[in-house]
Amino acid sequence: MRTGISLKAAGMATGLFLAITFSLCVAFDLLVPRYAMYHTWLGLVPGFHWLTWESFVLGLIESYAYGWFIALIWVPLYNVFLLGRRKS
């Protein structure tokens, strides 16, 4: 019986969630430039410039990597607390 959360599943899910969110935000910026938040992306995604294909792909890769970074820290912490709670 497996206990805890799968690091691989959480990393893939979080990475894809952030990459999809990035794509939706870029699409929103292109559709409604008045409310664009691309200045935010300039600070969050190193190397990002508005807007080239290379920059967009870089943003996708970095967003996905941020998702894995979150999962690499969050999942082990969650599993430690979960297993510690079960022992009590």
C-alpha cells in the first residue's frame, strides 16, 4: 500500500498547471492589451521579452520548471507531515 503523494505526479501536474496558466495569460494579454500583465512576466521569467516565439517557449519551459521546483519542496514536506500524523 502506497502512502503519501507521488512526486512525479505532483511535479507533472504542477508544472503543466503553471505552463497552461502562462499560456492563458499571454493569450489574454494579446486579446486585451489594455489589461496586459506582461510587465509581470518580465520580472518572473528570466530572459523573457515581449513577445517572440523563443521567449514564449522559454516562458513555458521556465513555468514548467517552477512547477517542479514547487513539487520538489512541497511533496516531501507534505508526506513527512502526513506520515508523522499517521504515527500519532
